[in-house]
Amino acid sequence: MSFTMTSFTDSLYAAFTLIWLADPALWSVVLRSLAVSGCACVMACLLGVALGAFVGVARFPGRGAVLWSLNTLLALPSVVVGLGVYLLLSRSGPLGFLGWLFSFKAMVLAQTLLLLPVVMALTRQIVQDAEHAHGEQWISLGAGPWLRAALLAWDERLALLTVVVTAFGRAISEVGAVMMVGGNIEGFTRVMTTAIALETSKGDLPLALGLGLVLLGVVGLLHAGLAALRWAARWHEGRSLSARLWMGAP
């Protein structure tokens, strides 16, 4: 039975062809996206996990206001972050002397500021729940808030890996902030999301669809790796328990 290829199937076939043949225009954008989002995710997680864990265990005046601010900033639109960074880095802005506007550094800064409240809020909740369950023993041993935060964060490292993957997914799928401060310059600041928007408006659907498929594939691989780590941790824990039971340990 014969049938007519639709525009979608034609574009999908062409997109897979671009990916399979390692089209330079496609993969240069992909690598740049991974570099920008990866740098932003590392910076946001290093700072956000430390501060979020501390807020989760510490008790200080104004803590309620800090928690309210973190929860509110979870809904912060990326274009607002882009606008703020644009004003800071513009020639008339306080950081204009750096000359970062429409550069790789500006996109990393914008995404870092976008991810920071997300990482802090999620880390705070994870560490606070862990402290309610196990924190009293550390308090009885005289551990201060920073030490308790570090110990509880290490105990919940698998849960915090979920925070890291979530932050990276938010960064690599963001379009508003990087377009405003990066300028979407071909060969310099064009990333997957901004390229998808541009190529769709130009009618180059295969390239746009190919970039979208790669973006989904990257995030999917990260979640698959996280699931594998969790499975390995449960398997190792089960083997350790079986060994203790076999040796008669309590």
C-alpha cells in the first residue's frame, strides 16, 4: 500500500540524518550548549548545595523570610534573570567595564543565577528532612551547623544528584536568558534552544528538530545514569546486609 510522506516524517528523517552524519552546524551548537549549561550547573551546585544545606539545618533570625524568598524564586522567569544580567553588563551598568555582554561568560552568569535558587531550595528541603530523621545524634556530639550540613548532605548524596540533574535540565532547556545576554550569535553564543527558535522561524525544520532530539537525548541519558547509580547503591546495600546476616552480625 502506497502512502504520501508528510512534512513531519520528512523533517524527522532529515533530522536523524543530520545527527547520524555528525553535521558540523548541529554538533557545534550542541557542544556549545553543553559547555554553557555544564559550567553554570557546576557553579550553581557548588554554591547552592553548600548554602541550601546550611539553611536546612541552621536556625537564625529571618530564616522564614529566606525560605519564602527561595520558594518564590523557584518561579522566577528566565527572561527576568536575562533582563537583570543585561542591565548589569550593559555599558551603562555597574559591571559594564567587564565587557561580558553577548559572550559565553554572560550566558554562564545568567544561567548560574537562574539555577542557584532552585538548587538551594531543593537542597534545603532534602537536608532538613534528613536532619529531622538523623540530626539529633550529630547535635548530641556537638556538631555545629556547617558540619551537620556537610554530613547530612553526604548522607543524602544520591538525592542531591537528582538536584544536580534537575538543575542541568533546567539550564539546557532555557531560552530566554541566554538569548537576551548572549545575542544568539552564530558560532559564538548560539545554543540549542535559541537555534531551535531561530531555525523554526526560518523554516529549517530538520535542523530544529535534530537539535530538539539531541536535547531530549542528553537529558534522558543523564536520568538513565542517575537511575543506574541508584540501582547500584541499592544492590550494594543489599549485598552488605546479606553479608552481615550471614556472619551473624546484628
